[in-house]
Amino acid sequence: MPSLSPYLERCGAGSPTFLAWVVCVYSIGEMVGSLLFGYLYNVAVRWDRTRGPRVVLCVVVLTGIVGSFLYLVADVLQMPYLVMWGRGLQGLWTGGQQSVEQAYLAFAAFPGERTELTSRLGTFAVLGFILGPAFGAMFTTVDFKFGELIVDQYTAPGIFILFVGLAMFIATANFFSPSSTSGREKVGSSSGVNLAGDVEKGEAGKVMTEKPSATAVTALLLIFFIHFYSFAVQETITTPLVLNLYDFEQYQVNILFIAVGILSLFTSAAVGVISRYVSDRSMLILSLILGLIGSVLLIDDKENFLPLPRFFLGFGIITVAFPFGRNVTISIFSAVLGEVEQGFYMGLMLAVGAIPRALGPFWAILSLQLASGEGGRYHTWLEFMTSSALFCLSLIVVVVSYKTLVPFEEYFGVEGEGGEGRETQSLLRTPEEIRKRPDAVSSSKRLSTRRSSFRPAIVSQLQGEFPSDSNLLSSSLLGSSSKESGAGWGGRGKKEGSDGYGAL
């Protein structure tokens, strides 16, 4: 949020250290919000499957509205601490919103379509990341007073996001109608299959009492952490690096980040398409290999020089690796959890992803300083050797835990003939293969049950650079699903038996 530092100075904060605390408080809020609202989601769903998710989402958005209000009032009252508390509440908002949305998606989505739908959430998040600076540039010409409130380039973003939050709250409270039936249950009822019919009673009880594989959960959390560490390093050191090594002008830096945003948007959209034909585990390995290759390319040579073409190539590959890794890891994590209440687990995963966002920048800057010494050109070998080592570690972890990275039902051997276990094998079979099954659900049946759904959620994905310091983490499921899961982009259904969510 580029306007944060000058806004704090105008509110009366004279110490640069205070800016660091404000940024840190946001990240802490994001971690706490992920865990807190993830837990509350589980409690709310046990209370009422239909109303519970809507109530929790309304509370989450209301938290962000209060945070935005405190952010604005700080300028009127000249109390910079209100900015810090406001940013903390906004962190609770974004962290909580993500965990609730991902948990609901895991519940409502058809098993073979989680990766594609998760990638769609990521696509809108990236779109907000791209449009955020555009709104910021538009607000630079704003300058007037509304009572005691000065509306200018520093406060206009806060006012904008306040009204966005109000719109989200109204849309969620009035139009978001969560499904009371899980994606697995929809598959069984629509195809006439009794999900438990071919499962022995003892095995069914086993499914209800067994916990997800600790090996798989730990491995996926570690992989998620490493992908977010790489992203945090990239967003932290790119600007100082290109200014130092290549003498970029500021407009060139802006062009670079616009290009990165477009590439991320394209990649997020591509993940959904690729997931129809490639298994999740294969895409997970691909994301880690891409991260490793990109990191190796960014290690400077013996003369401590990094050619610009090699920088562009490595930078671009890492940019592609992150959306792949994030979306696929969440999808596999959801399948590994199975029917376990996923609110807290999703909150835990997103909290783990927030840790490197909070701490990674400190190491990124320190590694540049340690490798470069006093003054002169920056050297990248220490930072990107660290990233390369972490990606190597993640590949080893995948190899060791490979057999556990499967759906919950398959891991515990519960797999009825044509039943739930078969349908959830999206990690081994692609949706294209599942689609060819004779008992696959027709798209017309799915579409006919959800015409009344209204999806107002694009607004939550277009939050842009404000208030979030971590826009690729922000996501919205307000428009993902209501009564049932259904048609793909723009209402265009996919091939028979594998439909995504309806037109936003």
C-alpha cells in the first residue's frame, strides 16, 4: 500500500519504526483471522449448514468495515495508532475471509473440480492485484474536504474500500445462499448412487473416526510455506534489485509489475484448464520444479553479475510457479482432509502462508546485505541459493509423502463401487477421466437445481492494493456457489459430467 507511509506521517507518526509495526500488525491480523474465523466457521456449520457460512462471512466483512473506518478517522483525530488498529482489523478480515471461503468451497464443490474452482478464486484475486494500482493512480487527482475529513490520494483508497466492504456485506447478507448439501452428497444423489451403499459398516465407521494423514497434512503445509516464502522474497527485493543492478527508472519498475500481474492472471486461469487433463499431484511437482529452476536462474555468476535476460526469465518462471503451487496445494489439502470440518484446517494453512509474508522480507533484505557487503552492487547468490535449497527440500518431501497425498477415502481404503471414494480420486485421475465414467452426473441435472443462485462476489476480489498487503491471498467465494455447483465461466458449461460454478 504505497500511500501508507505518507499517510502515517500526516497522522502524526514521526518514527519509521512505526510503519514497520503497522505492516507487521496487518500480517499478524491475517494469521489470527485465518485461525479464528476458520474455527468459527466449523462451529457455525454445526449450528446450521445453510445460515452458518453466511453469518460468519458477514461478521468477517463487518470486521473489515470497522477497520476501514478506523483507518479514515485516524486522519481526523490525528491518532496514528488508529491506523495500526485499523490495519490489524483489516488483516483479520482478509485472513478470515480466505479461510471461510476455502472451507466452504471444499464443502460445496464437486470433488473433481476443486482445483479448477480454487484457481478461479485466485484469478479474481490477481485481477484485484492488477486493478489496485490503477485505482490508486486514479485517486491521485482527488483533493477536497468533506467536513473534517480530507479526501485526497491518501484517504480516498480507504474510503473506496470502506464502500466496497459495505457492498460486500449487503450482498452477502441478502444474496449468498449457502448449500446444505456437500459436493460429495450431490454426486451421489444426482447419479442415483448410495455413497455408503457399497461400504461395509465397519469401514464407514472408520471413515468417520479416522483423522487425515498427519504426513500429508505436514507435507502440504511445508510446501505451502515454501511457495509463499518465494513469493514474499520476489515482491520484496524486486524493486531495489532492478534499481540497483539495472538502473531502472520508476516507470520501468511499474511496467515490470504490470507484466507480472498479467502473467499471474494468465497462469491462474490456465491452472483451471490444465486441471481438467492433468492430475493434481503432477501439477504440484511441476510447480516445485518451476520454482527451483527460477531460483537457480536468479543466482548471479562468479563475477557476481546477473544478466538482464536471465533475470527476466527466472523472474517470470517464479511468477508462474506461485499460482500453480498455491491453488494445487489447497486443492490437495482439501481432498486429504475429506469430510473433516475444514474451517480450522484451512485457517491453519493460510496462517502458515502468512508467516513468510511477515518474516520473509526481513531475511530477503538481510541476505542481500550479507552477500553484497557495504555499498556497491547487490549480489543475489545467498538469497536464491536459499530459495533453491527450500524447493529441493519440498521435492524430497513430495517424494517421501507421495502415497499419502491422495483423497481421504482412498487413503483409508474406503472405495465403494461407483461411490464416493471413486469420485474423489481427482489426485490420481483427471476430471477428464472422471467425466467419462458411465455414472457421471450430467451438466443439465446440475444446472437445473441452481438457477436461483446469485453471485455478487467479484467486488471482494477487486480489493486491489488496499487494504490488503497480500493481495494474492485475498479471495472471495461469495460468488462461488449457493444452492449447487454448476456451469463454468460466463455460464458456459464444460463437457458433460464436470461443470464448474455458474457465471459470476
